[in-house]
Amino acid sequence: MDTFAHGLVSYAAGQSVRSKVSWRWLVFFGMWPDIFWLPVTFVNLLATGKIHFFNGPYNISHSLVIWGIVSLILTIKWRKAFLYTWPWALHILIDIPGHTTMPTPILWPIATWKIHGWFDWLAMPWFLLTYVGFALWLTGTFVYRRQKKLSIAAVRK
């Protein structure tokens, strides 16, 4: 999926559950799996002129097992860490149906089995535009509702 849209959906999901976590952290962790592995691919493109997807960083960032381990360690260290890391898991779950050429390795490193998506969002630009449009609409709706509540609360004071 589109990294930007993952950030928007994470923000909107956080707003829908009235998360007290800063929107910056929601967006960051929603985009984190792609932020982790895309730079490696970009550097390779600049160096060789060819796109080569490196499975190592992709497997690490798109594994629910790795997410669970990292979340558990962070939660042991800082009690509320799960409030910050759940958008990472949401990102992985959203990627599952739209990745046919790069299947999502949700059980890596325990198993090499990968889930092949039902469609390829890269080959279907209409889907990407619909998804990004939905993410923008959802985010805008929550921002508007929050601003409306804040302005009503300010008037009541």
C-alpha cells in the first residue's frame, strides 16, 4: 500500500478510539514498516539503476511476530508502548490483501510462509486512489469533528 495512506489510516483509527497518543506517533508507526525497508531499496536503485527488493528488511518490518516481540519488549520497558505500536500491526494487516508480487511474511522468522494478496494495488491505480481518498476523507472527518467539539467546548466556557 501507499506509505502516506498507511499514516493517514493509522491517524484516523487512533482518533476513532480516542487515543491519547500524539498523532505524530500514530502516523510514524503506521508508516514504519515501509520507512524501514524502502530506503534500502532506494539506495540500491541509485547505486545500480535497478529496483531490487530486499527480503530481509521487508520480512522484518512486515512480520506480526517481529511486531509482537518488539511491542512486548517496549511494553515491558515502557508500560504504554502498545498504545504507540499498534499502527504497525494495522499496517501489516492492511497490506495482506493488496500484495501479490511481494506477499506479506506475517509469521517470519518462525515460518517462511507468506500470504499472497488477492489483488496487486500497484497494478490497479484506481484502488490506490480509492484507498488514499478514503484515508483522506476518514482523517478529515475526525479532524473536523474534533475541531467542532473543541470550538463548542470553548464557547461553553
